[in-house]
Amino acid sequence: MDRRFLGSLGAGSGGCRLAGAEAGPVLVTLDVQGNTRIASETILGAVSNSRIGFPLDSREIQRDLQAIMALGYFRNVRFHTEEMLDGVKLVFEVTENPPFREVRLTGLTEAEPGELLPYFSQKPGAIFNAAAFQEDLAKALKACREKKGLLIEPRSGGGPVLSEDGVVRVELRELRYGKVTIAGLAKTKEVVIRRELSAREGALIDLNRLKEDISNLYRLRLFEEVVPDLRQSAVPDALDLALAVKEVSGTAAFTPGISVNDSTHQLTGLVSFSESNLMGLGQSIALDADFSSDGRNVQFNFYEPWLTDKHASFGLALWNTRDSMTSTMRRWGLGADDRYDLDRQRLGISLSFGHPISRYVSGRIKFNFERNEIHSYWPAGSDHSQPSLPLAALASPGAYRDHSIEFGLAKDRLIYQDPYFVGGGYRLSADWTVAGQYLGGAYDYQKTVLEGKWFHPFRENLVLATRLQGAYLAGEYPDDEALYLGGMYKLRGYEDDRFENAATRQLIGEGYLLANAELRYRFPADKQLKLVLFYDVGQLLNGGDTVLKSDYGIGFRYNVPILGQIRLDQARNSDHDVCWVFSMNEQF
């Protein structure tokens, strides 16, 4: 016969009138009956309201009965009184629970009973303790919630049941999602959010997965706030999810402009347009163009994060640029250390395709097709109004094609706390680029880049961010494709121009190992503002020689509507030079 182990409190007996408002008989002594394995001292130790030498009070006796019951060892507690001397003896009658044998959990589908059983501390053969069991059950359900993200609770009306042979049966229920609603959208379509959510009506609630979903929504940089709220549902065994979002202000930007060169008085027209939430579908598009008498530079980018319902992505880039750059020209038969100013035009297209491989791992392939043409060149720093050096003197044509295929693999477990603040997790990636004449290009070379990022939170707004990156370039490649360890996204204490000075020229080579560390603090009073302390160190490989450089400094980040995050760093490098860095993107 099964019995609920939440024992009952019995009524008193014995024929003595108990005090309410009036004084009752005086309590002379206390006693316990019915216990066989639980010591009387343990039971009487719970009695604190009925005191010897004072009149009995039914309300105080009731409190003592409840205190004895709260010990957890009994299925029933009663009392009676017996006349003794000039007063009464108060006797507590207890019925002990049977010896504990085992726990049997039912109703689970996602969680395994074996995962919960280790949290139950009672030993077989000991008198079953209902209070200890309830504490253990609460610990087990809490651990399951924290480790697996599952919300599990005893089924209503189906609490723990103790049988005469000591078997405790608990019927549990895993809560599911009822209705899923989204509020706060103005521009963005609901599909942009729903395709990122694992929460579906009828699906099991997984708080860990929901946390990842919220992080993924912040990663889109379309929402300033994403606040989930689980509420009581009209659906049995379910909770409704109400998602309140606040969209970022101004996902589109249009910037026209005009600039005048002070020395040549040349007029240049500029126009820039970008939209990170095209038609409210989460697509991004950007167009940058400038026009002058020397030519025009046009760049176009488009990205579709959800090309298919399987999260396949697509990217397209087009460019037609004509710019001046400084480089060596050893691939054209000139001195390996001689530097030249080049007037070069680049015309190209790239197509990229990405697809998830598993929950956290994704793959990517990118095709790059580019035509380069050197229109003219001069010794570095010379007067460009003078005639160009003869193109016919070059050992290779000034016009050439550089085609390549990139393969990428990444495992991403980053946790975003807002669109620009990573609060934990890690990301591992590997990229391999192969360029070859069999692709129609003029050069055969390969580039490999391995990278790991780790974010360790010390508390809510304080995170240590670290990055380790290694790269190696092999084969015959254009001079401007040589690796450079300096610049705002690597060793930020060195200028972006690789030929700026002797120190930056030392950072050009065929391989490097880079480490970055940043201590990032987000101000609680204004979470748009962040303080950063950083240290960067890298070692470059160039023809068997190695160079070790480093920098350190302080920086600030501020999130600006429409523009995004502004970054300002001051870095002092190992050559004792100071470099200021201003950009719209994080270091890593």
C-alpha cells in the first residue's frame, strides 16, 4: 500500500482541557511513543513551544507537532495528555516512515534518471527522511537546470510517493514552450528572429540553448536589447516565451562628400551607402565610390546570412579601384629591397558560400577573381609628375591575374552580452587559401591562417580577451601579398603602411605568430562605453630570420547609433614609438 509521505498531524486526546485564551493545566513533563529507530532526544529536540512549568496551549502544541513533522522521519504525528501530579504529561505519538530502499523517477524524456539519482543522499536501510528527500530533489532539479538547461518539476498532484517497502516514486514533467511571441519590432521581420531561435511551440525548454539564441541575436547587431520572459501558459506542462526586443537606431547610412587636394587642387567626389538590415531581412549591402580626374574607385558588398532554411549563407563583393601604393617589385625582376610607388588598378569579384556542419561548426568556401594592372611606377618618394619608369623593363607583365580559392572552418562558442561586447566563450578557426595558374592566375602560392579567441569573464562587465594567431605563406606570390605583422588589427603599435619606416619594414615576411590580450571593462552606468588595457606581441619569420616585436597601451570603445562601435587606442611599441589607432571595429 502506497502512502504520501507528507505525514498528517493528529488531534489531541486524554480528556484535559487545553488553554486557548484561558490558563490550562500545567505541563509537568514530555514523552514520546511509537518511535523505534529515531531517538526520543531527536524528537523532543524539535519541541520548543510547549514548556514545562507553563500552562498547556493548543496553539503551541500544534506548532510543536509541525516542528516534529518537519524533521521528515514520520508519516503521522499525534499527541495526548495524561494527568501527573498537579499537572499533565504531554505525550507525542509518532509513526515512523519505513526504511528507505530506492528512488524511481518517471516522466523524463530528455534527461536521464541516472543523471539525477546521485543527488539523493539517503542510504538504503535508513529511516526515510521526507525533508532531506525534498532538499535533494530540489538540488537535482537545480543541477539539471544549470547543466542541461532543462526546466523539470514534480507533476502537479503527483508528488513523491513512499511505499511500504521503501520505494520512493516521483513523477516529473519536463516543461515545454507554449506560445512564442515577439514584441518591439518596427523594421525587422519576425522571421529574422524566429530563424535564430530554437524555441518552438511544443519543444522542450532548454535555458542554455535559449541563452545561445539570445547571444546569436546580439551577434546580428540589429538589436540593442533582447529580453526573454517565461510566463505561465494555458498549455499544460508549458511556459509561454515572450521576447521583448529593441532595434538599433539607424541601420542605413548615406554619406556624400567632396574633398580637395591642397597641393594639386584636385577635386574628388565621395559617396557611401550601407544598410545592415536590408528590407528588414537581415541582409547587408554596402556601396563605396569616389570619383576624381585620375579615375574612380568603386566597391560593392552584399551578404545574405540565410540563403536557405538550413542557414546557408552567400556573399558577393565587386571592386574596381585605382590607387597608389608602395611595394617592392622583386617578382618583376627588380631589387628585392628596392621600393617603388605604384599606380595600380584592381578589378575583381569574389563569391562566398557558407553552411553549418554542426551546431557550432561551420564551413566556408570563397572564390576570388582579380585582374591587376600596374599603369606606372616610380622610385619610392620621388616626384610622380615625372615620367614613369618603363614598364617594358619589367621581367613580368604589369597586367596580371590573381585568382584564388579560400577554404574556411570555424567553431564558434562566443557569448554576446550586447551587439559589441563578448562576455565569454571561444572561437577557433582555420583558413587555407590556394592560388594557382590552373585557376587562371599568374602565381602559385598558398596561405594558411590558424586562429583562436578566448574570452574569460571575471564578473559581469569585466572580461579578459585573448587571441592567438599564426599564418604562413608559401610559393610564388605578388610582393603586396607578403604577410605583414603590423597594423591596427595585429601589432597595433606599428603603422598600417608596411613601408612607413624601418621598423614596419621588419614586419614583412612569410610567416608569423601573434598573441593579443585585452582586459575589457564595460561601465555599468553607461554600457556603451568600455575601457581597454592591452598587450600585443608577435614574432615574424622572413627567410630564416626572426623578429620579435610588441606593444602595449590603453584604449576606449564607444557605441554610436548608426555608426556602430568607435575604437580609439594609444599604443607604445617596443621601438619606443607611440601610435594612435582609430577604427570602427574591435581589434578581434
